[in-house]
Amino acid sequence: MAVRDAFVTHYLDTDSTSGTVSAYSSVTGQSYSMKCRDNGKYVTCTGGNNAIVYIS
């Protein structure tokens, strides 16, 4: 949920569906940089510890 929340904040701030977001992990206590890209059907965010997150 952290990546999705970071992406929503990015979108509301920039009106862009692509860009870099910072997502906080309550499990590790660290923030991770995630690069998000809109492919027209869903957004793919990659980064952190080789994480891939799909947002539709």
C-alpha cells in the first residue's frame, strides 16, 4: 500500500502518471525510491530491493 499511496500523492501533486516516488516501508523502517511508468492500462513501479509493483 505504501507505493500506491506515494504514487497517488505524486499524481495529485504533479498531475503526471509517471515519475519517481519515495515509498516508506513500515517493515524495514526505510524509504525506497521507486520509478513509476504508465503503460496505458496500469502503472508499473520498480525499485527498492528489486521490487515490482503494479497499480491499476
